[in-house]
Amino acid sequence: MTEKTTGASYAAAGVDIEAGDRAVELMKEWVKKTQRPEVLGGLGGFAGLFDASALKRYERPLLASATDGVGTKVDIARQLGVYDTIGHDLVAMVMDDIVVCGAEPLFMTDYICVGKVHPERVAAIVKGIAEGCVLAGCALVGGETAEHPGLLGPDDFDVAGAGTGVVEYDRLLGADRIRTGDAVIAMASSGLHSNGYSLVRHVLFDRAGMSLDQHVEELGRTLGEELLEPTKIYSLDCMALTRTAEVHAYSHITGGGLAANLARVIPDHLHATVDRSTWTPGAIFDLVGKAGQVEQLELEKTLNMGVGMMAVVPQESVEVALTALADRGVDAWVAGEILDREDRTEGATLTGSYAS
């Protein structure tokens, strides 16, 4: 008698198509909240559609695009079982890069890679992305959820995204607009944002032996709550500022730290100085520095030190700019100025000591 054999299947290999379909159904309500009038169709198609005729109001429209992820911060979310905030980080990392050139965020797509599809978990991640898109003023037009059994553990996941914006050619912001004497305005971060977590995790967990559920007096909450604090999304604030005051350039402070990111928008013949004494970094930065005996310059090369976005504006626009940001609830201050490069080799440097 021949024994009956069972053929291989996608499910047997670890991919659950039905769970993926349920995840799509759960996320639809959140994606719908991000819709702009230019978006055509709904979630579930092979491609997201955006009506480009909306760009006819531009004389010479430039499309701006960016892509990014959240890095090892996703492991904090996994350990805590909190999945509905990590999407804010993703949107911030993508759309705040786009707004730097003066572009209006239009739409975004996401990519979620999991070891095993847990529909509610995937929907929670998308919920956070959708909420972030609302805060950035863009639409979430589609995405992809991929199940990778054998490569990722059942609870492991990663997220990435890509976005598109538009700016009028003659309103493009950047290095060519910056002049000697311009002021550098800093906008406060909400914490670590989404960079430097490999260093932070190594210092706080491996070296200091701290735990996510540990209450930290200096932080006023648990370490996990601090580390999972969502990245502030500046897109609409920057767009409003550009409409209100003359802005020459923005710099999104992400990986590489404050000086290196600011230097990216400074022309070769000019130099930006930023005075540390104009602000006090949050307690988390001091905690990381002390716990790991990390030198200040190393911290500044890795973390944002309390500044998430910077604007370069002419001196005559400073008061208008600060008032406009304050009206939107953005903590901002004059942190530096633009000087002639002279014999300096760097595009931007930090001077002085942080305020205590």
C-alpha cells in the first residue's frame, strides 16, 4: 500500500496569506484618514494613484523624494509590545527630509517586513504611519507587508518608507540662498528621535545593565517610555514658516548629529557656528553620556542633542520666524549665525558649553 504524501504549500513554509489579507482589512480605516483629494482609488491595488494634474498650478514643479527607515528603534517597540508609535518615526524620517528643500509633502508608501503576520500588530504599525502622515499633511497611498519566515523571528519586524513632495523651482531652498549674517534657528526635538539607537542600546543595556521597565528619576518616566517617544514631525511647521517668513534653508538633524547635518546646507565659502549655551539638552542625552562614558564630541556626532530641525533665515526675519513657530507650539530659539568661511575647514561647528 502506497503511503499518501502531502505536497508542500506556502502555509507550510510559514507564510499565512489569510493573515495578510486580514491585516489589510484592519489597516484600511487608518489609511483612509490620510487621503488627500488628489488620491484616486483605495487600498489594495497594485499601485497607489495620485492625480498629477494637481501640479498644474506650479509653473515649474520639482518633485522631491526620500526614503528611510527607523533603525534599531523598532526593537524597543518589539520588546515593549507597543506598535502604534513607530510609524510616527518613519513618517518623520522621510517627510522631514523632503520638507528641507521647501517641498510640500504629497504622498508616501510603506514597507513592513515581519517574521510572521500578526494582523492586529501590522494594523497598529500602519495606524501609526497613518497618524504620522496626517501630521505631515501627506497621503498614505499604499505599501507592502512581507512575511519572511526563517529569516526573521515570529515577533521580529522592520519598517521602511518612501515619500514624494513638490516645490516650485524658484522657491527651492538650499545653500545657494544662504548669506553671511543669516541667523540659525534651532527647533527642539522630542528626544532621541530615531537615530543613534545602536549606541544608546549598547550603552544603556549592555554596559549599564538598565531595563526598559526601569523608572528613571531624571527622565520622570520609565526608560522604555523615553526611548519609544515618537520623533517630532516638523513638516507642516516648516511649510507654515516658509509661508510666513523668509527662509533660506532647513536642516533635518538625523544620523551624523547637528554639525554634520547643518554643514550639508552651508555653501563652501560660508560657515555656521552654533552656540551650545543657547539650550540645555534633555536628560536622556546626559544619561547616555554618563552611563557609557561617551565623550561629548562622540555624542554630538551620533545624537541630535535636543535639536531636531534647524532653519537659516535672514536677520530681519528672526522675530517673525520665532513668533510663527511659537504660535504653532514649536520650541525654537536663535542658536547661531552664518559667517565667512575664512580658514575654517568645517561647514559648521558647535561652540561654548551647554546651558545647565
